[in-house]
Amino acid sequence: MRVDGSKASAFDEAFDYVIVGSGAAGATAARVLADTGRSVAVLEEGPAVDPKEFSTEVFPSFQRMFRGQGGQVARGRAFIPVVQGRCLGGSTVINSAIVWRLPDDVWEPWKTEYGLGDALPLSELHKHWDLIEKELSIAETPPQVWGEFNRLMDVAKTNLRVSAAPIRRNVRDCRASARCLTGCPTSAKQSMLVTYLPYAEKKGAALLTCAKAEEIRWDGDRATAVSGTFEAPGRPRFTARARKAVLVAASAIQTPGLLARSGVDSPHLGEHFQAHPGCALMGIFPNKVGMWRGATQGYDADHHRRLGRFKIETIALPPEIVFARLPGAGKRWMRAMLETPYAAIWAVQMRAWAQGSVRERFFGTDIKFDLTPRDLVQMRRGLRFTAELFFAAGAKEVWPGIHGLPERIKPGEEWLLETAPADSRAYSMILSHLFGTARMSVRAADGVVGTDFAVHATRNLFVVDSSLFPTNTSVNPQHTIMGVAMHAANRISEAKL
Amino acid sequence: MNARSRAVIEALIPQGGQPPLPGAFESGFDDFYARFQNTALPSMRLGFRAALWAAAWLSPLLIGRVPPLSRLSSEDRERALEAMGASRSYHVRQLLLLLKAVISFHYGAHPAVRRALEFPS
């Protein structure tokens, strides 16, 4: 059953499980719970967008499928865009389908420092990842869809002898359209929109779209319903009553707000916000690269992931995004545009030490995030390494786009990147992997969610998204989020509620 | 859009500036701007207006000229906008970035521009 909240009238129905959020976590939980034969409702704030309607243009895509029309930012010393999907399927619809299992070295402190080894057992997570990888056709990106901008990183890998590899992705019959970020036009990307949500729907789950969850209702320590408003004219109200449990999977940005509005009180709620800031360089090659043909993100270098805390990824960005960062104005800006067919973009994805916060204010969600001095050192090392990779692949110059550095860096000048300002305002960054704002803890005093995934001091209000992660993951988190959500949903389905 | 704002857009992507790329207005920026005004979030519209204002009135001062930008020669207009991008003030640089980002939403999607870049149709 689907309820389109852009046209719906008031709604009040009861389900066994009510899930807030339809992204990687919510959809995976729906897939598991729908299999139990119980009734499930999934609430999604954004619209359901048919893949046939995906546009090659960024502006309409941002308006339709991205939170804040793509304009959501974290405040700090610098403004950093925070990229999130806001549509059925969540960010899985607009990400690059990158799949990484949680590395052992990241999980180890979850066990030893946070005491979560039993709550998030790695052996169980691996079983879930095995299943997900089978169901979502996860495989290494094959050379025939690399495109030149991914192939060049393979060249750099060979020439520098560093650890790098084709990215494993959840795609089936990828056509190399380089359009992951505005929604895969061929549905090759196995996003939640085309996989687990239709699966759950077939099993009887109700999908409510354009439905903003505003509050969780209570009977003592028991969550009884989620209420909110549809987007339809007049903003009709909906209530999804929960006979057994409410699962919150609204992301590390929205989950703390919903919990706070619903009366959950914890000094950790909205705190410990962590992310993977990304910063890109552009390499200019002597021959055409044509970054708009190939897997959007098909190759990455994890050489410095563990000790350096950064990973380098290829990425194809649409012209609209590329242009904004090009140097110059007027004729010089236009000349730079004409050089983009010779460009590849590779980005540093950093496991930041920084912790920020997410709060609900009268003007909306207030995200605060500032890189620490240590992070800036690592960022500059990552940028230098990226330039080294570019030159090893044959680039004739690198455009850093960093205030205080030359606009163009030649081979042999990579060291300049380590002299870039130790100030986040000099860089153009984005935040796209978000964690920790309702973190799991053994003791109520240390976090928001218990080891049974229930919010401390509640019986049946569960958090199953990356809000509960005690740290960032150092790798792209979708797979970890799905594995954890699958584990959580299995446990919740077995619990006496 | 008033004449001073049009001068900013024209200076950023001038007609005949770099064939085969079209100028901003030649490529239909007016239609995009109308759509942007009708559908963009208030914060984006406000930010874009602030960026236009800064480019029109502030950028000439950065190269020692009297504002507005529309009074300057085309070379000086470009120099003034470049000066915004190189400014020591983070907020001034951000305003130019916002200006370029919104214009790029239109310009980067234009068929003639995409053809020039060999963007797959």
C-alpha cells in the first residue's frame, strides 16, 4: 500500500511496527520485519520519485530529492554543505552505491572502548553483509564501466604501487552513465527505492511519502504512535499507531530532532556528531578524460585509510557542480569550463576527529561542525597524496581550489598542498556520511540508545540508523548501516514487546 | 532583475566571451531566474540576492573603483569579480561562490554548454 502525502487527506491507522525513514536503515528494517508477517508502515518525509523522472539536471534534482534543496549546511568556522537524500529510498537514491564492510580496526574500539561487542557482534554483521551483498548484486566495478577517470586511478596505483582498487557497488548492469548523484536513470543502482522497499511493499508494508514525522506519542514508557503532517494542501495530519514498536531511522541529522521533540531527554542527544568531510582536487590531463562516461565512483585508494585516516575516491560530478568551483570570472571562468573535458576529480574522504552537534532551533535544524587542527593536518596530507596520484597517472596540472594556494600546481609542486592554510575556510568541503547523534551505550549516562537498540528508559522506541554509531566508520557507511539495521530488526522482531 | 544585477550576470558569463559557449542571457538565464524565484527556498533566494548586491556594490571597491559594477568597463567588471574570489574575507569569497553556484545550476545544464563539453545526451 502506498499513501502519497502530497495528495492524501487525514490518516489514522495501526500497524505492528512503524518505521520513520526509508533510507538504508529504514528500508532494511522494513525488509526484515515485513518477512515476519507483521504489519509495517514506513514514513518518508520526501516524495516517491519514479526513476523514469530522474533528471540529468542538478537543480530540479536537488529540489525534488535532496534535503534543503541541496542547500543544507553545517555551521562552524566554515559553512560545509551536508548532502542528504530526502525522497523514498533516502540517500541510497542519490549516492554512488559504494559498499564497504566495516573494517575490523574500526569495530575493535566499538567493542573494547564502548562495550558494544555483544550488541553489534562482528560475526553477525558479516552474515548480514553476506546476505545483503547477494540480494543487492554487490560486486567490484568491472573495467568495462570504469570510464577514463576511474582507469586513471588504476594507472596511478600501478605507477605508485599503493593500495587502491575498483570499488564494490550495489549495481546491476551499470550502463556507466555517471549519473548516480541525480538518481540512476536505468535503475541499475540497487537503491532502496528499487529493492527493499518494493520487497517490503509486496509483503504488505505501507509506504507513506511526503509524510513528515513530527512527534512520537507515549503511554508511560511505551511509544504508541508517530504523528505528523502530510505535504498536501492544508497539511492534513497523519497518525501511524504502533502496536509493537516504533523504529527511528531518520538519519543522524533528523533522528535526534524527532527524539527531542518527542520528549527524549539525554545530554548526549544531538551531541557527538561525526562525519567524513570530503574535499576534492581536479587533475587536468593532456588528453580528454570525459568524466561524464563511467561509473560515478568506480575506484578508490585506501592506502592511508587506517593510519592516515583518509581515503581517496574518484568521482564524476555534473557540469553544474564542477563549474561553481572553477577559478575565475567572465572569460577566464568560461575558458576553465572548456577545460573540464580534460579533467578528472578525485576527492579526499577523511575520518575526522571532530565532533559537532545537531539541534532543533526555531529556524530549523542547526548543525555545528568544525574540523580540529589534527583533521586539517590529515586533510592536507590527503590532498598532497591525491595530487601525487594525479601526477602518477599523467596529469599535467592539478587545480586545488584552495584559498591561499596557486590556482594550478605542476608536477613536483605537490608539497605545496601541505603548506595550505590550517584554516577550514580555505577549503571547499562537503559532509556526506553522518554519525553519532543518538549513540549506543551500555549505561544510560553515556548515550541515548541501549544495547538492545531501545532508547534508554523506554520499552519499544528503537533507533536503528547511524545515529547510534559510537564513531565514524572510515569507509562509506551504507553497508554498515544496513548490516546494523538488519541485526537490530532481527533482534526487535524476536523481542517480547 | 534590475540592470545592476544583469550587469553582474553578464560580467560572469559574457556573450561572445568564449565561443562556442553562449552568454548567460543568450542561454536563457531570465527563464531560469524566474523559476528560481518561484521555487527555490527563501534562504537560497535571499543568499543569491545578497551575492548579487555584493557583486554590484562591493566588488568595484576591491579594485579601487567606484561602484556599481555596471559603471565599469567589461575588463574591470571581470577584475572586480575576480577580486571577490581572491578576497581575504571568507564571507566575500562565499558570496561569489554562491553566485557562481546558482548561475551554474542554469548554465551547466544548458544543451549548448553540454554539447561544447561533449556531455552525453
